[in-house]
Amino acid sequence: MQPLAVAHAEIYAQLPPTARELIGSGWEDATRGLVLEAQRALLQGAKRLLEAGCGAGVMVAYMRSVPGLLRSHGEEALAPMLGVSLSLLARAGAFTLDVFLDKLPQVMCRLGAREQLHAYLELVEELSETAPEVLPDLFERAGTLLDQLALDELRRWALLGVQAHAGDDGERQAWFRLESRDARAILRTAAEGVLFTGVERRLGFYLRALWAREASWRVAAPAGEGRKGRRVSIVDGAIRMPQTFEAFPGRDGLSVYRAAAAHAAAHLQYSTQRFPLRSLRPIQVALVSLIEDARVEQLALREMPGLRALWQPFHVALPSFTVTAVSLMQRLARALIEADYRDDNPFVRKGRDLFRQAQDRLADPLISREIGNVLGNDLGQMRVQFNFKTYVVEPLYRDDNLFLWDLGDAGAQQSEEQEAIVQSVKLEQQEGGEQSDAQVDEEQGAPAEPERGQLEAASADETAAIEAALLQPFVYDEWDYLIGMDRPGWCTLIEKPAVRGDPQRIDDILLRNDDTVRRLTSMIKAVQMQRPQRLKKQLEGDRLDLDACIGATIDLRGGRTPDPRVHQRLGRINRDLAVLMLLDLSQSTNEWVPAAGTSVLNLAREATALVAHAMVDLGDAFAIHGFDSNGRHDVEYYRFKDFDQPYDEHARARLAGMKGQLSTRMGTALRHAGHFLRMRRAAHRLILLLTDGEPHDIDVHDRRYLIFDAKRAVEDQRRYGIATFCLSLDAAADEYVTRIFGARNFMVLDQLRRLPEKLPALYLRLTS
């Protein structure tokens, strides 16, 4: 009893003998640094658990984990933790409580903030009511899951597993043990988002098809410190999207953007009246907004019932005895869109009933204010806490609803909570206040009527835009030499349609390089009419292959089956190869070459045209592609000619229209080029890379990072039997190209003006 303070003696004396022995033996180490009040709270918590029937194992885990909770989060965190512990003991048993307490330190290390810990406890409480059998598996893997997912993403993932396998305990446990393929796949997709710029055009076509109206887009500023989570906003009729959206469990990032765009467009179509703020409390503002969300969605569903399949999967709230303002609003939102959802909570039932009674008045926006005010009063009387500063609209696809509110009559005297609403609205308006292109054009005066040629160009641009919208992005890993690992799904490559130029430009190149073409023709004929070669190790032939015969004799004497290919004969080796020319189209290719009187890009175009002429005459399978980049999420890839396409006027037009821009993320482009070559059946496969500098990009500041990644990409292609050769136009390239491609797999061209004559000769040497 010596380590215990006298002030705790009466509580200690009330404990069973076994518990006193357990607690007393480790009391000094467990309570080091805790004040007397915290020590007393620790003992009282132990007493409550023992009175509820927990065993010695639970008490050991309690004394190991809870003192750390008191040190990091204070005595205020003990009460909710004890409440959850008692619920677990009653609903799931002592074993589940033991695992919960044992893994609690790992969870605390990853959550940190007190609010996050409370949210985690709410999730545990919710799952203990709906699926207590999955909790031990969740606790065992909570640390690993929180390393991959934010807490709200973990909640969605867990609720989705419970909801998707309702009535099947085995499938539920497989989900939380990560034995389910779907559970693992969703974790992978949730770890990385989808970039808005990659889907912007597709969303524009999508909304045009739904509502027959053009959408005005803005990219939202990234959420900074102290800001709410990323949500869609509507400012001055423009839809402002987050640059990235985390993938919702079970739905890819594009689905989130589509659901968000359709919901925002429904607001623009049906939310025709702004609500005066007046003296509404924040909880009323949130509920009026929620009812307005449901109202515009119901109106949209009347016209397009198929939108239900887009929106409804994002509603995963479940009935629970846990009562918080946010959880009740999420359950109400689900009840208003899903007819089969059952919830016995009186607040949720009342909200659904009021909304159903107003079905014949859905066209009137005032019903949102009427219903929202009533429900806000009810929720206020329930004494549940609600903080508008930290409140984030759920589900994920819904916008922040701040555009619905008119601040004109908010009044001079405002409460602190109302001031938070006003400041939020003003902040959204300021961030979205930039003018659209159409507004700028309107202020500067209407443009002149376009000429016929401009109309044709506009039509071609629109066709190119449609083609771009239909292309899917490709995601590739990237090698980080500092950690010695691939960063999974790190780079996004987007194939973009090549701009068409004048094909006559390519024909002019051949005329202008007439001497080179004549020499090239002679070299091609020499390759095509090569002398017969004696082919060894053949099954049939006109004479014996002496080396093969010696090998067969050795095998016979050694008791092994000999190789029957012991003949040789005269024959020709057919050219069986596939070559992909990969062109670096970065901004640096626009630099002028004084000795040649043109740019690097034009020299590369001339050299490519001459090589293509040689490939066609030889009958080789070839493709011509190009690339540039603007950060890891925007690697642009252009296909001027594919293997199965003829080198005709269309291919020459695309080659004539290529231009230099942006940066050089070489490794990702090499991986994508290898993707095309791996699908070709050929004895020899080659990537011929033409570049004017080392790999670089705007989001990488370590010069060696992209060099090592490109080296890794070359090694990856080699494993698939694909060779890579680099022709560098950088006079100082020897050091890094040796590291990337190997000592014999590159050539540095010092005199750029000789590129058109050197590249065809290099190609013939590599492929002969």
C-alpha cells in the first residue's frame, strides 16, 4: 500500500484482493507524472470496470494504457473512454474490451488531437451496437488502417463493410481481417485521390448531357490549417471543385466528382432563392441546408431517376443509440433519399415525415426553411453539441451550402456562432471572386464575328476536346531512391490527342533533305539485300554443325538426351522487331540552334520524319509517341502514330503539329511506352528515346530523384525483354545518361544540326 497516496486508500480498499495486488504492484510506474486528481480518477475507473465484471486481463490492459491517455489528453478523456469500455464489456465481452484497451496507445499515437480521439470512440460505440463481432479484428489493425486512411475515411470503410455484408458474419469478419479482396482494393483506392484537372472536361460534357447547360468551373484553394475539410462550393454561379477528392470506399474518384457535379448543378437549377440569415442558430442553418439538399435532389430524381444510383451509395450512416448532432443529420440525410432505410430515432422519423408531407410543395424553396427551423429547435432541445466552425457537410459529394445564405439582413449584433457563419460565407465568396473568362470577354467588348477558317478550327478543337474527355488516365508507381521503394500510384499519365498540323510540312522535309534521303535509300537497300548467312543449330540442313555435333556426343556419353538440332544451312534472317520512338517535347526543345538556323524541336521533327521514311521502306513495325509533364499528376502523352496505324497523311499531320512545352518526367513516359511494346509480339523490341536534357519536373527539387526513377524504369523494361536506347542532345549528358541507360545504350550528339542525318543512320545500326 506504500505507493498509493492516503487520499486513495478508501477506493483501493473497496477493490477485490486480486485487483489490489495487480494495481498495487505496478502503481508507481503507471502513475509517474500524474497529479493526485488523475490518480484518483484512474482508480475510480478501475473500480467501475471491476464492478461491471471485467477480469484480471482487462485490468492489466487498463493499467498499461489508460495512464498514457490521462497524460496526453487529460482527465476529460477518461469519461468517454470509460463509457465506451463499459458498452464494449456489455455488448461484446471482456475479450473485445481487452483488445480495445491493449491497442489504444497505437491509436492515440496516430490520432493525436482530442477531437479525433472522441470521433474514434464514437465509431467504436456505433460499431458495438451494429456489429460487435468485427471489433477485435478492427482493433488489431487500427494502427495499420490509420496509417493509410484519415479517420473519416476509416469510418466510411468500416461502415461500408458492415452495410455491404449485413446478415453475413463470416463476410464481415473477412472484411475487417483484410482477407476480403474488396476490402483491400478499397483501401488501395482510398489512399490516392483523382485530380480535378484530369476530369474537368469530362464533367463539363456530363453536365451538358444532364441539364443542357454549360458549367463554369473553378478550382478551390487547398484546405489550409484551421480550415474545414474539402467540399464543393458554388460562388456567383460557378462550381468550385477541390483539386483532389479522396476516393470514397467502394467508389472511385471520378464517381465522387460526378456525384458532386450533378448535385451542384441541381442546386443551380432549383435553388432559386437565397435564405436570409437573420437570427438563426448555426444548427438551424445546417438543417435548413440539409433539407434544401434533399429537396433539389428529389426534384432532379423526378426528371432523371437514374441519379439515385449515383448519389445513394454515398449515404452509409446506420441507426445507432449514439446521439450526436452530426450523426443524426447524416442519418436524416440518408432517410430522405433512401425509401427502404429504417431508423427508429424520433428526430429522424419526424424529419422524414415532415419532408413527405411537403412533397406536393417541393418546387417551393421555403419548405426547406420551414422544416429546417422546426428540426433545428428539436435538436437544440436535445442538448446535443454542435460546432459550426468544425462542421463538414456529409456525404462527401455535397457542397458546403454557403451560397444559399443572404447576409444582407444578418444585423449588426451577431453571436459568436453567427459570426462564424458570416465569415465562412465571406471567405468562400472572396476565394471564388475571380472573374470567369466569359466575364472578362464581356467587359472587353464582344469579339468580331469569326471567319469560316476560325469556325473550322473551333470545330476541330471541340472534337479534340471530346476525344480527350473519353481517354482514361493511367497511374504508375515511381521509384524513390532515398527510401529504396516504389511510391505506389504516384504519377498520373494522361493521353492527349495530338494537335494536327499541315502534312505538307513533312513532305517538304524530305525534299529539303534530298541528299540524306538518297544515302538513306542506298543503306536501306543494302540492309534489305543482305548476303545469305549460315544458320547453325537447325533441325534440317545441307551440312552438319560441328559444334552442335560435339555437344550432342557429350550428352550421349553423359547419359543425357542430346539436342537434335545438329545441322546448318544457308538462309536469311528476317527483320522481326518493333520500335517505339519516344520524343521529349519539353519547353527546352523550343530553344534556337544558331548553327542550324532553327529550333531543337524542328530538328527533332526532321530527324523523326527521315527515320519514319526508313521504317516504312524496311517494313518495320514502329510507333512515334511524345511526352511532357507538369507535375506528377499531369504527365501528358501524345501518340502521333501507333503500331497498327499506317504512316499516312493523318500521321504526318500529327507529327507536323507537335510542339514543345512544360517539363520532362522521363520515367513515367518510359513505363507507358513499355506498356505498348509489351503487347507486341516481336523478337526484338526497342524504345528509341530522343531527349535534349536530363529528367526534371516542377514538383521535384532533388536533381537525382528523377534520374534514379528513369534508371529504374529502364531496368523494368529490360525485365520484359525491351531494350532502351537514348540519343541525347545535351552535350553535358554523359554522366547521367550513363547512369540511366548503361554504358552502351546511349549516344550524345554534340552538333545538333547533324541530328537529321545522324538519327536514321543510328536507327539502321541499332536494328541491323
